Amino acid sequence: MKKYIVLVLFLLISAFVFSGCSKNDKKLSELELIKQKGYITVGVKSDSPPFGFYEDGILKGIDIEIAQRIANDIFKNDYPSNIKFVTVTAQNKISKLNSKEVDILVATMSISDKRRLVMDFSKPYYVTSQKILIPITSKITSLQYFNTNGTLAVIVGTTGEKNLRYYAPNARIIGVKTYIEAYKLLLAGQVDAVLGDESILSGLNNNKNYKILNHAYSREFYAVAVRKSKKSKELLNSINGTISAILDEKKINLLKRHYVLMIEEPKNIQYEQSEIEQND
């Protein structure tokens, strides 16, 4: 009987303690929760050189280094265990953020008014534009060409879709999940051009038989995305501080030069892998 009473008391106390912990967790900010678990989970892309790609099975790129710097500043050290990467795509990155599978997105995430409705953004860390990649022998001079001719590849879930509806609403398109898929279609002659961010198209294309047209169809501001919540304010302030330091150091330009040179020798780079969590 005494053992039974002791067991009941133990269960009641445990329930009370864990209930209290759960209530306290709900009061914590996003930054405090990250510090409590001991690492930050970051959504990144693996199909977007020079921002995110695999080399010998390791994630590398500009976004990867920015994410690592954010983690280092949060935890005040550079331990690899401070960060876990989850690869995301254009189609699933927003849902992974809002379902709390990742804490933040550092994934060539362009700021837009529509996206601001469901997430908050840091200050921009990179500016690019939407352009089209074509064979060097092509007679295509603008996106409007596709209203009546040819086939264009576009990455589903990107801001390129919006630009395409505006400039070439009658275009015949092939929607793909990744930049790599689009580029392969172009190389195979299955599409006449690829619409996308110049920063990624130039990172992908090391073939002199293809070129990017000069005309830009939008300006894209890459930023870090966090969940839209008052609890994210402290985290966002920390991220903004890190980005300000990176920009002051002109680190982005150094990273771009480093990774563009690396991509020119792509023998060890793998662009597509199954979705995994990985420590860098």
C-alpha cells in the first residue's frame, strides 16, 4: 500500500513539474528556446550555387556560411554542434519554417509583400535580379518572346513565377522543382531558356555556349526569414546584428569570389541529395 501511495505521489509531482516546464516554454522567446535546446536549425538550399550546394557530401556556400555565423553569434562560440541544417526547396521552405521544422531560413529567400504576410525578414544581405539564361546562338532578346514562341523553364514557388505572369502571361512553360532540373533541360535542348535569379544562374552556368541576357525583370533582396511572431523579435535583432557585421566586413563579396571560383571546377560538387539534417 505504501509503495502504491509513493508511486501515485511521484506521478503527480512529475505531472506538475512537466506541466510547469511546458508553460514556461510557451513564455520563452524564439531566441531563448534556441539557446535552451543548444543549437539552431536552419533551412538551406542545396541546388543553388554559390549559395548552397554539396561538395563531397558537405553543404557549402554563401548561405551556409551566413547561417554558421548567425549560430556563432547566438552561442558566442564556433562549435559545429551549434547548428543543424535541413535542406529545403522553393516549394516547401515556407511550410518547414511555419511548422517549426526549422528555426530560420537562410535559403536565397527573396523579400516580397506576399511573404511578409506569413513571415518576418531580416535586413537584406544580397541583391540580385531575375534574368534569363539562353544558348549563346539563340535569337531570344526578351522574356516577351515567349508569349508566342518557345518553351521556358521556371522554378515553381519562386518569385520568377510572378514575373512570368506579368511579362509573358501566354508563355509555354515547364515548371520544375530545382534550378538543377531547369539547367539540365536547357542543356538537353528541351527548353529554350531558364528564368531565375542571376546570382544562381551565373553560379550554375560554367558552359561558354550559354549566356545570361542583360535585361533584368525584377530586383531580388535576399534576407533571413523567421516566423511571424512577437516572440521572434529578439532573434531577428540578433540576426540583423550579424548581417550588419558581415556587410561591414564586406564578407559577402569575399564569399562570392571564393565560391564562384570553386564552382568553376565542379568535379566534386553534387547538387542533388535526399533531404537530410546535417551538422557542418
